[in-house]
Amino acid sequence: MRLINLFIIVLVLLQGLGFAEAKPKPKAAAPEKPHTVKPAEPVKQIINIAYLSQEKSAPPALSNLDPFIQNKGLLGSELAISDNSTTGQFTGQAFVLSKFIVPVDGDIEAVFNNDIAGKFQLVVSLLPAESLNKLADSAAGKSMLWFDAATSDDSLRAEQCRVNVLHLLPSRAMHADALAQYMMKKRWTKWFLVVGTAAEDKLFADALKRAAKRFGSTLVAEKVWEHTYDARRTAQSDVAVFSRVDDYDVLVVSDEQGAFGEYLDYRTESPRPVIGSQGLIATAWHRTHEQWGAVQIQNRFKEQAGRWMEEQDYAAYLAVRAIGEAATRTKSNELTAIKSYILSPAFALQGYKGSPLSFRSWDGQMRQPVLLAAPRSLVAVAPIEGFLHPKTELDTLGVDEPETACHYEKNNEK
């Protein structure tokens, strides 16, 4: 024991004199390299886009629950410009959106001729069908590419189509086909069709009849709501009397103005679901949609706009993003290059609906999935599984190429 204690004392003395093995000193940390951010590409190209719309008068309110929105479309295009600009930092491209909003009683042609003609080649339009075609047919308008973000008119994709106009919203035929596919899946094949008196109601009714025939459904009855009933005061009794028809599976309503359709649900003589312009609706976009990254764009839009994204906002967003995608891929700001790429098989746009979006070469319609939504839930996304097509299932919605009545050569002579 004494020897051990003596050994320890000697070891301590040796350490004090520096003879023991010293622990290596830790190496000094190498100085961190400064974090560098790749500088943005200098701007080489400017892509100018015109946004043209006209303010609308607020319609008579059927309900105070849904406020009138004046700027549908505008905020969607602004969000898309922000997305385009993010990409443009790395490609040396700058995207500029110039907004031209005509007052309710303003002159659209004057604004176009003075501020847009000869200055822009790419125009996002939130105009009604008649005004759109009139400007697209003008001498200055023919040298432009128009992106229709406002209409669903089947005629604009058919006998009234224009070679320089692309359509971002689903057509009425696409809406109707989406509903018909879901009804066929549910085996609700007997329809009771109720139509309003507005011209738009009749157009949507025609699309619904076409879809019923196309997918094997039967119209058990068809009635026109002529406003002889006051839906707000006597809906409980009037709708019950109005809906006494032969047995049917589903009530299909065509009321694009929202004049009466909301009062049909739960008040019919027979307990049946309501679809069409009210009840279960077909739409390009809906606030309940959350799949495929939709939550991200929903939140971004709501933070910017303070409201939910509407169909026209989504359509204007797609229009500007389509321009951005084409300009980025072609590395060009020239109209010919952008249009050629947009209409080529290579074009594919992310639309947050599970499938890449593209344009039909035969009528300028953007092919896209259609959402089927109830007021507070997403029910399904069309095309419904099981409906097949030799090229793409998206072309089971709307007018396919062999059916088209669009003849660009003829219409381009106008």
C-alpha cells in the first residue's frame, strides 16, 4: 500500500514538472466561410401583360350571406405575377401586369384603343363574351393572344371560337358532364330539371340535357320556374306543389343568377338531392378544396385578398401563370414563341387539382379537372374514375375534338 501511495505522489510531481503526457490542445475552429447568395440574373426580357375588365353593378341580393365581390379575377392575376416574378429572378425575366378596369358606364373599346392596342400582345380578359370577341376581331386585337378568364359560354368554344382566344374557365358543357358522371356513378339516372327564365339558365339547361343524353340519364320532367312563386315568402308550400312530378332520383337546377335555386333543397315533395347551379355544384375552384397543395394557394390568396378565391380569381391566376410558364420554357417574350409553346403537347401547368393542365388545340379550352362541391365540403373531382378516353380522361369533360363545332379558319375571316 505504501508503494502505491509513493507511486501516486511521484506521478503528481512529474505532471507538475511537465514530464507527463499532456492532453492535446483542441484545434482552433476554422473560420466560417461567409454565406453567399447567388445574385439574381440581370433583367434581359420584360413580359408585359394587360389585364382588362369592366366593373359590374351589384345585382339585387337574394341573400345577405354572400357579399357582392367587385374585383373577381384581379387579385388572382396579381398573385400569379408574384409567382412569375419569383422564377423570373433566376431567368432574367421581368413580368409586368398593367391593369385597365373600365367603370360600369365606361367605354371598353375606347380604353382598349387608347391604352392597350399596339402596346401589348398578351391580354387577360374579364369581359363578357360579346365584348371579348368584338375586341379580339379588331385589327389590333387579331395580333394579340387573349386569355378569357370570365366566361363559360359553349358558343365561344364552338361556332363563335377565335384562333387568338384561349379559355381558362371550364365551359358549361364541362360543368354538366362532371355532374352527369357523378350521377351515373351513383346510379341517379332519372332527372327532374328545373330551369330559370334568364338566358344563361337556358344555356346551362341545354348543356345539362346534352350531358344527360351523353351519359345515359333520363329527363323524367322539365319545368320552368317563372317567378310566379315567391320563393322567399311561400317556399315551403310552393316548392312542394311545383315539384310534384313522376318519380325521379335527383332534382337538377339551372339558376345561374341565384334567383330561386337555394330554396329548392329540403322543400320538394319527394326527398331528393339537388344538383346543378345550387346544391352539389361543378366548379373550377372552391374554398373547400385542400388537396394537391391547394391549401397553400388558398392561404396565400386569403392572406393577400382577405377573402376566399373565386372561380374568376383562379382563372386569371392560371392565365398569368400560363404566360409565365411559356415565357420561362421558351426563354422568350415574343408572342409567336409563347403561343406556340402554350398550344404544344409539351405545355403542362400545375393547377393544384392533381393533373397537369393544358389547352385543347381545337377550341382553345383549358382541359382541367372539375370540382364537385357542396357548400362546405368537396364531394368529388371529375373526371370520375372509370370514364376512359383514348388520349386523356380530361377530354371526357366537355366537347371532344371529333364533336367540335369550332372552325378557326372560317371564324378568323370575320
